[in-house]
Amino acid sequence: MVQRTPQALAVLYEADETAWLEATADLVRAGTLEHVDTNSLAEYLTDMARRDRREVTSRLAVLIAHLLKWRYQPSHRSGSWRVTVEVQRQELADLLESGVLENHAAEVLAKAYANGVRQAVAETGLDGSIFPEDSPFSLDEVLSTPLETDPDQ
């Protein structure tokens, strides 16, 4: 058996993150925490949290862009738009099972809305001034309000 030291694990972290994760998990399971590369573990955990927050913000922006397109271009509504809304809502629901990420979603709603507006403008060619300056959607509305089906609504 290869002896795992924090120094050897630090090298492994740089060379093969997946192998490092497996080795670190083995050490934690075995209760040999003194062999864990704590610096890399702390960095990895921080990066994971940052990725999760970034994913929430990104998915919210995509969802908002599609809600805006749905609202402001009713004659262009498509099954593809509806599917994107549903997929983003499902993925966000999974992410937001974490109360911390749900709080993050509420905190970044304005930023996600601004990003969603930029996406909607880029995708539709509409003038950005037609969209409200502030989000017309609460987080709950973004996540759950049914899409109307009548183009005249």
C-alpha cells in the first residue's frame, strides 16, 4: 500500500484531481485525518461552493431570459422555450434543496435578472429598454409560475 502524506496528496491534487478526491475520501473514511492534504481540501471545498453559487446564478439567468422571451415575444413561443424553462426549474429545484443556495438565489436575483435581460436581448434582437429595469419576478415566481399558453395573454 502506498503511504499517503499531505505532501504526496498535494502533488496528486495538481496532477489528477479525481484520484486526489478518491484518496482523500479513503483517508477520511479510515479516520486518518492527519494524512489529509488540508490546504488542497480547503481550496477544493471553496471552489465547489463557488461553482455551486455560479451555477445557481447562471441557471437563474437562463430561466429568466426564457421567461422574458415568453412574455415579450408570444408569437415566437416554442416547445423548445417551454422545455428550457422546465429543465432550468428542475435543475434549480435540485440545487436549491440546499438552504444556503436558496438564500444565494434570493440574493443574486437582481444580478441574474440583468444577465437574463442581456441574454434575451442577444437572442431576440429586441431593444433592451422594453424590459423592466428591475425584475418583475420574485424568486418564487421565477421557479414556479406556470407559463400561459394563450399568445394574447
